[in-house]
Amino acid sequence: RILILDFGSQYTQLIARRVREIGVYCEIHAFDMDEQAIRDFAPKAIILSGGPESVTGSDTPRAPEVVFGLQVPVLGICYGMQTMAEQLGGKVSTSNLREFGYARVDIDQAGSLLTGIDDHVAENGSMSLDVWMSHGDKVTELPEGFSRLAYTDSCPLAAMADETRHYYGLQFHPEVTHTKQGGRILERFICGIAGCEKLWTAEGIIEDAVAKVRKQVGNETVLLALSGGVDSSVVAALLHKAIGDQLVCVFVDNGLLRKNEGDQVMAMFANNMGVRVIRVDAQDRFLSRLHGVEDPEKKRKIIGNTFIEVFDEESAKLKGVKFLAQGTIYPDVIESAASKTGKAHVIKSHHNVGGLPEDMTMELVEPLRELFKDEVRKVGLELGLPYSMVYRHPFPGPGLGVRILGEVKREYADILREADAIFIEELRKADLYDKTSQAFTVFLPVKSVGVVGDGRRYEYVIALRAVETIDFMTARWAHLPYEFLEQVSGRIINEISQVSRVTYDISSKPPATIEWE
Ligand code: XMP
């Protein structure tokens, strides 16, 4: 396994994802990780990430000395290279010239890291790479034992290596896709130089997780709040494989689910896979609590609290449950660690309704804690969950509750469910579902005029929302074809008599958000 020490770069998570994609397990830890903890981790290699600070500043981060005392290969990227150079006796200087973006680096001595890896070969045989650079400082003097691998005009030491100790430094970022050969360079370091085997596959992950869960829970019962979302579904499938009937799932119908969602979850897990699922119909309770409430944040709180209340009641009925399973994934772990130490990273403000009270006495089982979303999906497919479930769009915890503007009523939820089902069905039919990141309908409680035959009628408005995004922090409205929008609007107005008008939301985020509330 590989240890990634984080100096606060926005790309650190990307490094970890690339390493995992190569098939090798890795973990991200803060740069000031305890020396003994590093020894105990027993990494086969260490990667030092980039970071926003300057090595030339006083009191800026350094790699713990033990990194250079373990006799394992070390790769420094950007700030990581600079601190490595500085700590081993080289020199780093600040230049006013910041280099940001595409660059071509010329290789003058490929060494074990770069041999056979290039983008361009000139007539005289010299090779170069297309890379992504983002730095102000640069290494200006190599430490003893190092030689130069590559350079650019503005950065005379763009890559360096000490082939005896297996230390490498790259001023550019191999983890971003703009560095075309980045994956191969990382693979060379991890597999070629550090000798790691590619054991981190979906099958391997499952085998590992199954063993861990069995060891952790023994013969005890584990409780899981199943929502039908990707993470909790994969947890259910994984735990069912590990401990069979010792897993009990609670699925709460809050009246704000999509059309047939409850039936589908039951069909999939209870009937098909034989998982023990308790379905709780709490629609009335949720809807009556929401009566008269218009403020979105209040609605979110009520839905969250009511969920916890229902879930608590169900778990009290099952006596003596010691374990509670949760679909926490690795980005959540990194984020909460970063928010505790105050280091880098943007903190997402949303929490799933599954967030449970802190005074719970149950011990947590979190089998996805080490996985990125794409790994969770691969594991889900490997466990036999259908593609459509594993790759479905995110659905917020408060469900349709935040897609009905203002007060939530059953009547509104029923109309919205129908409209949503039509939109999603058409997206799938037109092969557009997987091309959008999230798509849904919003209920607007205003009446607009329409004509049916000779009469005028005043009915509700439905807005269609579809976005493209990578991280849901920013998003562009999806440019869906006009013919497609026409088809969806036609169906919604014709099939749902309470709707007389359909609009398409053309706002991007920011300044708008993806949801309407
Ligand atoms: P916004 O609307 O903030 O949404 O652009 C970004 C992503 O977060 C989801 N979202 C939520 N998820 N509880 C959730 O579990 C919430 O209260 C919530 N609000 C928004 C939204 O669907 C989108 O994917």
C-alpha cells in the first residue's frame, strides 16, 4: 500500500484516485502524520502531494524525517518535490513568474521513471511530454545524489531522480488528466519502481470487506437504514453477502419518494436478494409534521428529525442490536478530517437525512469508508446490483420535500411524482439519462392558464431541471434537445390534468443551485 502525505493541494484526492485506478490501495494522511503512525502504516512507497504554501517561507510544512528513513521509494509532486529537494540539501527559490496550465517538458535523461514514456519524439530523438504545471516556486539546485530528468524553459529542473535511493520529484502534476502520460508515470512509480501488485480490484475489495465485517460483528445483528441510494444499497448487498440474516434493513417511506420507489427497493432487496427489510410507512407522520411549513431549512430539519425518530422506534423494537451500518465513503472521511484539522478542502454543507444522533450507543459498521464513489459503484456491480441502481442520479435526503416549493402537501407530491417519472422515463428512452448528472422536476404551487377544448383551465406549473457537473459544486444546465423537451412537456401536460404548463430551467450553478430550495 501507498501512503500519500497531503500538503493541501486541491489535487490530492485525484492522486489517490489515480493510484486506486491503477489497482493499488492507498491512503491520504496529513503531512504532519505521526512518525510512529507512518512506520505502522508500513507503506511500500510514499507520495508527497502538492500544496499552496512556499518552501521558502518560514514555518511552512515539511515531510516528517521518517519519510526519508524508511528506505522506500518516494515521489514528490510540485510542493512535494520542492520540500524533498530542500530537506535533502538542494535549493528552492521563489520566482515572480507563476506558471499555470499546459507546458511541454523536454526529457534529457528518462531514468527508471520516464523511460519509454513520452508524447513527442523529435527528429534528433529527443523526447518531450505534455504536462499540467501549476507553481510559483521551483527547485534551483539539486540535492546530492540527484540528477535532472526533464526541464522547460522557465523551469530548468522539472523532474529529478536519485536512482540509488529511489527518490523522484516532478514539478508538474501527473494526477490530472491534462498530463496525458500521468497515469503511466504513476503506474511506473507504483508498480515498476515500488513493486506494488495490482490487488485492489472490486473482487479483492469485497473479499477484504466481507472478512473485516465478519470479524467486527461476530454473531451480532447489524441495523442499516436503507434508502435505495447508491451507497446504502451497496452496503446492504455487501453486508448481506458477509453476514446474511444478521443484517436487518429499515426502509422508511416518508411520502416524499419517487414513483414506485418503495416497491422497487423491496423487490430488489427483499424479494430478489432475500435481505431482511422492514418497510415502514410513515407518510402520514412526515406529511402532517410538514403541514403549513414553508421555510426550506425548516422543512429539511423536520424531515431529518422525523426520520431519526422513526428509525429509533424501529431499532428499539429489535432488541439488543449492537451495530449500526452506514454508507460513509472515503471523500466524507477526508472531508471531516480536513474540517477538524482546518486544512484545505472545501466542505460540503449537505448531510444526508441518514445522519444519526450522536448519543447512539451502537457501534458503527462502515464497509465503504475507504472507497471512492467510482469504487463503490464497481463493488455494487460486482455484487450483482443492477446498473440502473448503481449509476442512478443522486437524490437528496429530503426527497421531493425540497422539490415542492413552499408548503408540502400530499396532492403536490402525487403530481410531482408523476411528472418526475415521465421525465426520467423519457431521459432513459432517449439515452440521455447517463449523459446528465442529475435531472428532476420541480413543483411550483402557482396556477397558470391553459386551454382544453373550448375551456380555459388554471393549473399548476412544473419545471424541468437537468444539469451536467463533475462534483456538484458547480454545474451547467444540460443542453437537452428541443424535440426531447417538447416530448416531455407534451406528455406531462397531457397525462397530468393538474398541470397546464412546463418550463425548462436554464440557470447554472453558481449563482443558482441545483435544487430549487
Ligand atoms: P445544490 O442544490 O446545493 O445541490 O446545488 C448540490 C447537490 O446536493 C444535493 N442536495 C442535497 N442532498 N440533502 C441531501 O442529501 C439535502 O438537503 C440536499 N440539498 C441538495 C442536490 O440534489 C445536488 O445533488
